[in-house]
Amino acid sequence: MPSFSRKWNPVDAVAPAVSRRMAATRGRDNAGERALRSELHRRGLRFRVHYRVLEGTRRTADIAFPRAKVAVFRDGCFWHGCPMHGTQPRNNAAWWRAKIEGNQARDRDTDSRLRKLGWRVIRVWEHDTTAADRIAAVVRRRLQTLKRRP
């Protein structure tokens, strides 16, 4: 996997407006995440936020329901390569392509490792307006299964 730290090169410079927008984009606790959490809370669901799901890693689920073993990841269209809305930057294109592909590979690895541990992984795109419905249904179903066990 390529290393993403390297010296700044003036050839890679981007427009100041693009730079400001990228710097202002919050990686966590952004408006979309807060809206999704608010909707889940409104539906009576209680959860953990930015929950470390894999021991020995820094990987965290955006929203986790530890008792039901449901991990929710709300992926940004740009950062995770959404097939509908993902874009390919023109400046430093090879680096960005490698970065996004690295994110996707890490996502697949995280999903696989969590499934092996018995977790149900739900990935939703930032533009998904029905995410709360799907998440609530899965969590309630998993909690019902737990109640039926002796």
C-alpha cells in the first residue's frame, strides 16, 4: 500500500477555494453524522459514537450498538469512492486514486474482520436518506434475537 505522506510539491497546488473547502470538511461529528444519530435517537435507539471495534487498531465505527453487535459506517462519497457521486481529482490524480483505493481496501478489511467476530456491518453513503430506516430495522431484529435466546 502506498505511503500518503510526502513533501508538498507546488505542481500539486489546488485552487484556494478547493483547499479551504477540503480543510473545512469535518471527518467526524459532521452535520450528516449528527443528523443520522439524532434520527436514530429519536427512534428510541441508544448507541455508542466513534466506538473502537477492532482491538489493536485505530478503526472506529461511526455508530455502534455493542449489545446487538451492529457497526455503522457513514462513508463520504469522495473519500470512499461512491459509484454515484465519487469524483476523481485532477490535481495529483495518482495520489488521490491510491488514497481512495486504500480507503476502500481498509473498509473491506474492517468489514471482513468484524463479520468474523459476529458483528453485522452496515455501510451507508453520505447521500443515503433511508439509512436510519435500515439501521433501526437491523438493530431491532438483532436485539429481538438476543431476547429469544435462553
